[in-house]
Amino acid sequence: MNLQGIVAVSGKPGLWRALAQNKTGYILESLDAQKTKMIANLSTAKLAALNEITLFGLEEDIKLVDVFERMNNVSDIPDAKADGKKLRDFFREVAPDHDEEKVYASDMKKVISWYLLLKDLPLFSEPDPGAAPAEEPVAVVTEEPVVAVAEEPAKPVEAAEKAAAKPKAKKPAAKKA
């Protein structure tokens, strides 16, 4: 899931894609059908990148990306406007180790509405470019390895010694008038 450049803006509903950056902030485009554009001034607006958001967990924080992937495997996702009990039961399924005292119903509603907005977009099924690529199997070589010997670099002390060895010319004494 590629959530690079997708942000939530404080005080603004929905999600936004960062298009460009200018001196004062970012130029954003909404991910809804209207494709509204706005300039988010960094001195007044708070931006939160979705790929960096975490939920409070009992032992460790839970990445939002991981919650989205678990939600993708669940068939019955409640409406974002459902009551708190339904949302809490759903979150116990997709994020079983979330801290129930710190994750409020409003947070769960926001996560579900973000998921419903993102799930149909092509970026949701793209691989994350920041994730480490899967490791490829390493071929085992049975021959003896060739050891290369590197030349030692010139020592910087030698240049200083050569400069010190040169006799310095004496300056003529200044004449008094």
C-alpha cells in the first residue's frame, strides 16, 4: 500500500494528496470526487502523513498501514457513523492490541472513513516504495573466494614532513627611519 504523499489536514475533512511545496506550505488536492485544491500554510495548518500515523497499543504503537491491511482482509466493515460499541468490536478484530482507553470512538470513525476513501484508489494496491524489497535467495559459491588486496592510500603526514624539511627563507630586517 503506497500512502506516500497522502496527508490529513487538521480542521479539514477527508484526505489530501501533496502535489507540490512552495515557500509557505504545500499545495494539496483532495482525494474525493471534487478534486478540490488548496494551499496549506505550515504556520497555521497541521499536516499528518498517513504512512507515519500510529494508533496507541498496549505494548507498542500500531501502524495505520497495518490496520488498513487487516481491514482489507475483513469482509464486514461497519459504517463510520455506527455506534461506538460496533466500532470497538470491529477494532478488537483488526487491531486486537490497541489501547481501548486511549483510542476513542472518534479515532475509530476517522480510520474507517479514511479506509473507505482509500480502498478504491489505485495507490491502495500499489506496493510501498519505502518498504524494503523482498530478499532474493543468495547463490552459494563452492569455489575458493578471490581475495583482493587494496593499496594503502598515501599518508597525509608525508606531505607535512616534506613541507617542514624545506628551509625557510629569512626575511630581511626592517630598516628604522
